[in-house]
Amino acid sequence: MGKKPVKYSVVDAFTDSAFKGNPAAVCLLEDERDDQWLQSVAAEFNISETCYLTRITEPDSETRDSVPRFHLRWFTPVAEVKLCGHATLAASHYLFTSGLVNANKIEFLTLSGVLTAKRAPETEQMDSFIELDFPVVPLTEFDSAEIPAISKALNGASVIDLKEATTDENLFVVLPSGKIVADLQPQIDEIRRCPGRGGVIVTGLAPSGSEFDFISRYFCPKGGINEDPVTGSVHCALAAYWSKKLGKCDFVAYQASPRGGILNLHLDENRQRVLLRGKAVTVMEGSILV
């Protein structure tokens, strides 16, 4: 007997409007699939992230007070990654809205340990938000001799701070303002030549009077994504950095890609965790037949 078709949804994350935010394909696996199949499907979708859910707890054992558990893995079109925020938000939205879980909280077993997602308290400000509990991504100093090459990759933008996000080896680049970040026209081929195995996070303070605290963008051609529309995981480094600079722990952040996305963030310094809060919209459903 052949394997069952795999149901999937494409969900736009960190947005409340279709065709904004960051799309992720969410696939629910009922049969075992090998890594080559997982990677091939991700390449077929050819969006920034495809994630795979495998149920650990049985549906008939769940109650409103129990916590359903799933294995969760994330793949770009070219590689598996250790942490992905927007696809975790997309997976949570899929599970909460499809009736597959009977709870307000979900636990995911991942390459980054146990991550949780829960429905945020339904207040006027947080209605229909999902809250993810992620680890802080530490930043370390990076060789300042690389600044000229990085500035060149960013079309000559002035670099006022340079660090490395140690978890995923992303370069963390601070520019003089959020407007410069938003207007940036990077040289993708030069970014591909930048040191490190990850991508380049670019950030700056949001304009005075803006509804946002800081603005960012994320370029990762080495991971098969020239520019990721909205990246939850990099905000685990951004929240820690801007907390020290601004002296606070709560932020509204904007990722200024062409699709754009908004993240509400809270840094828990004692636990070294970041709470990422956002909305999501299902835009497509179907089945993988092979």
C-alpha cells in the first residue's frame, strides 16, 4: 500500500493580511518520510521555509488542560535549519485553526530544544495573536576589519556596529537609521561572499514618532533566500541588542522587506527567552501526492 497524501497549508506569518508577511508551507506527516523527500518538497515549494509536523501525543488523550506535542523541522529550499520563527508561527496557526489540537498551548520538539506556542490573552491589543517562546540568540564581537567588505555589500552604507549571532553565524550589522535599512539596495552577490555561514541581519532605530522601535531586514543568499520577508528567529538577537541600547524589554518591530511584517516582542532577561507575538493567515491548502 502506498503512503497517504500529505496535507499542507501555506500560511502567511507575522501579518493579518494575505500576501503580506512571510509565507511558510506547513506539512502534517502521518507516515515516515526520509530527509531527501523533505528537502525535495521544500525545494518544490521554493518559499523561504517549509516545515514538517509529526504528532507525538495522541488526539484522544488531549484535554483542554493538556499540552499537545509535535516534532517540528524546518527546511529552506536548500537546507534544514535549526530555528525558524515564522514557520513555527505558521505551524501553530495551522494547528489552532484546523481543530487538530484541543488546547491553548502547543509544545514543539525541535533542533533548538522544546519551543512553545500559545494563544495570546484576548485583549483589544492582542486579539488573535500567537505567542512563541524562543531562546535568546547571543551576540559576540566580530572582526572590525571586515567592515569595508560588509559596507560594500550594503551598497556603501555606513556600519556603526558589527557583531555575530553565534547560534546561526549570521552577521549582525547596525546602520545609522531605520530609514537607511528600509531604503537599502544590497549587492546580493557581495553578501554571498561575506564571512560566516549564515546571512546578514541589518538593523537601525525606527524614525522618531514611528509606531515601531526598530527596523530590520535579513539577507541570506547562502541559505537560498536572497531576502527573507519576515524572520522571527533573528529577532531573538535583535530584541537582546536593542534592549541594552534602549533600556527596555518590550518592542514593536518592523521588518522592512517588500512584503513587510510586524512583530511584538518581549525579552525575558531572567530566563534568557524572547516572546515573539504575531498573527497569521492561511492562504492555500492542498495535498502532496507523491
